[in-house]
Amino acid sequence: AQSVTQPDIHITVSEGASLELRCNYSYGATPYLFWYVQSPGQGLQLLLKYFSGDTLVQGIKGFEAEFKRSQSSFNLRKPSVHWSDAAEYFCAVGERAGSYQLTFGKGTKLSVIP
Amino acid sequence: SQTIHQWPATLVQPVGSPLSLECTVEGTSNPNLYWYRQAAGRGLQLLFYSVGIGQISSEVPQNLSASRPQDRQFILSSKKLLLSDSGFYLCAWTVAGTANEKLFFGSGTQLSVL
């Protein structure tokens, strides 16, 4: 069974600084990988996804993520953080297209200092 | 455009009382529907999914049940709530035939069982 680890429970960055949120997965085959963002008291919104092809994927709101098979990682990055990026971020892995089961990490809460 | 409605936004219920959370989707036909739970300090856990009216798949044995009486309506129920049922419940949908490619989440219901 697949699993997802987000090592950082809480990260604080200054506005304008760069950001990297870590995600490691465990799955035997090529996974389908996702990053979702959740604003306080809200549902989740898809930031980006990786199914195949270019290992560097671009998402909404200026985010990108890189799939590194050798490290079993799918880290989320943003070159310059805005105060509105403060939220909780979830990495998720699916075992294949057509599978209804997504495994989510426990999330990383991002705080942004003005 | 498609929208998803989930209610109520917050709910406080005593142990042993029944539960009914409702979710409806507009602007699409035959969606796949999902119920997720987000417990404090944990990631999202898939509880149920449905690919059509009356078709319910349960991912985790528990005190809850789900029903899909209409194409775009998904209901989460319990006959007797437990303290451990407290959490943030999220309804989501995906386009028919795409499974987990992109989940669209509702704004969630914060359930507190006292």
C-alpha cells in the first residue's frame, strides 16, 4: 500500500522568501502525485499534479513541484511567498488512474511573516 | 460552472445522537462522489466513494454509512455518534470516468461530538 510523509508539520517563512515543502512517498510503481492547498475552514484546492512526462510540473498560484523517482520525493516550491499563501498544504499519492483511493499526507501548515 | 454545496458548516452533537450530512453537486452529471474525514493532526482519510446512484464503496470500517439517493446528492449518516467521530468532513467530486485526477472539494463540516 502506498504512503505519504510530509516531514514538516509547520513552516514559517517571511513574505518574499522562497519556499520548499517536502513530500516523500512510498509506492512500488510510478505514482500519481498531487499537491492540494487548504485555507482555514475550507475545502481543498488542487495546486498541481504529476502523472507522467516532464518531472517538473507547474501549478496554479506560482507553485511548482519536481518528481524525483530516485528520492521518492515530490517537493513543492515557490520562489517568492505571498502572505495569501498561508494555508495548509497536503501531498497525496494515487496508485493509478482510475483508482478512487488517494492517500494523503498529514499536511504542512505554512505561516507567512509580513 | 460546477459547484459543490455541503452543509451544515459546523455541527455539535452529543454522543449517541444520529448524524446526517448532506452534499450536492451542481452543473455536472454522473459525478464520482467522495466523503473524506480530516481528524485533528491527521491527513485526509477516504471514508466512502460512489460512482453512481445507490453505489457506495466503503474504504474504512466504521460507525458511519453513506447513501446516494440521487445522481448529485451524497449523504453521510450515523445512527449513534461516537466521540471518535469528531473531525472535519469533506465532500468531493470528480468528473465521471476520471476517478482521482482532480478532486473538487466542498467547504467542509466541522463536527464536534461531545
